[in-house]
Amino acid sequence: MARVHPVGVFAPVATTFGSDGELDLAHYASNLGWYAESALDGVAIMGSNGEYVSLSTDEKLKLIETGVKAIDGRKKVIAGTGTESTRGSIELTRKAAELGADFALVVTPYYYKPRYDKAAYVKHYHSVADASPIPVMIYVMAAYTGVDLPVDTVVEIAQHPNIVGIKDSGGNAPKVGELVARTPEDFSVFAGSANFLYAALCLGGKGGILALGNVAPSECAQIVRLFEQGDHASALALQQRMLAPNAAVTTRFGIAGLKAAMDMIGLYGGDPRPPLLPATDAERAQVKSIMEQAGVLDPARVG
């Protein structure tokens, strides 16, 4: 029997904080309500853009609970439940399932990475999947964790019936193609960034978890629709148009840039949690200009 696996475009939603640095759940729920009415297929709570490493366990649970309620069944919800221990990952995954998450996104443990070999990662993920009431996705974010799981390791992990996909943010096209070719057909290989969404689809990927989806959900979803319709020229042209705004909210200005862009489209971004710093006025101006030039920002809505 085929596994339930995620497909389409998901936004790794930003966590909102008040001026006092505490969670701002009211704005968070409002943002999620907007995403629930967007072209997205779902949201990912507490991905890297959700600043999950800066959150306590209690805060993580509040975000999952608030997010699931705000989405109200209109989209799929992926919850980031990875921690540095297998035990901690199992506990958070079980609680996320109780709160209504559809999938768990489990980032690679990384602190002791010199001691983690293939056997350690396979055991970790299989143990989490054994204990999880919901399907599990692998999350590889080598830029932040320093861990880039080899294809052979992912292929072995993917044999578990409750492990249904991977978000790989590396943008390595040969690796994406090999993952698609060597994992089960009902295993979703997701692009981890909008800058290679079209390429991932061409290689057999099932969608993406994309920071750009926070501020340009229609454009990201349209790339998938055009691809599925066989209109590759239009899909490629739109992909190319999204490169600059994607860089602005990821590698160039980071989470601060993403939150600034959210403010500009009428959502609440606010400031990141220290030690991350907010975007400067000059950086905000650059983000605004890039988004306007790409056609994803209506100048009339800019605050």
C-alpha cells in the first residue's frame, strides 16, 4: 500500500515575536489564516525560517497548536520536530501528532557530527519513525548544520514505511536526481529552496518547502502548475524571475529579510529573535526594490 506523502508547495512559516521578544501568537495565527487561503498546499511550522533553534519546547508546542487551529484543515501542516536527541525528537513528534500536525519534519542531529555515521543516522530516523503516529520527513540543511546526508544513507532511511520524504536544501541537482531514482515511488523528494524548484520537478521531485512561499505563494505554486501542464517555457521563465526575490529572503538577507518582506506584503514579520538582528533600513530598501522588480510586490501595499 502506498504511503501518505506530501506533494506541492509548502511555506516554512516565520515565527512572530513581539517587541518584548515573546511569541506573538495573535499575529502568527493571522499570518497562518492568510496562508490557509493562499495557493499553497501547506505550511511547515518550525523549519529553519521558523527560528526553531531559538524556541523552548513549550513555545514549539504553542506554535504547533496555534498553527493547526489557524489552518483549520484547509492545508496540510508539517511540524518541525527534530532535536539533537532521538528521545527528544520522538517526544516532540508524538506531541505534534496529538496537536494535529499531518507530517513531522526531522532535521539531522549535528552537534556530535564527527561521531555520527550512516548507522547512527539510520537508527535515529528509524527509531523516530517507529514511534511516530504521523509520517516523517528527513530534513537536510547542510548550510546550517554542516550535515549533508549521502544518497546511500537517505536511500536506506527511506525504506522505512513511515518515512515518506526529504527536504534537501542543498540544491545539488545530481543528488536530487539520484534520490528520486533510488527511493520508493511514494517517497517525496522536496526542493528546500525556490531557486531550484523547477529543476527538482524536472528530475522527479514532488514539490518544495520554500522560504519564498511566505511572500510569493502564488508564484511558487504557479511554477508547479505550469510544469504539470507541460508548459515548460513559462515554468522556466517564472523560475528565473523568482531567483532574485528568493535570494533576498534566504542567502542574501536571511530571516531578517524574509520578515521585512512579510511586512511589505501586509503580513506581520516583525524582528527575529536575538542574536539574529533585524534588517537595516538599507536592507529593507533593497528587499523592496527586488520584490517590486520581480513583480511580487504591489508598491501600493508597501508600508
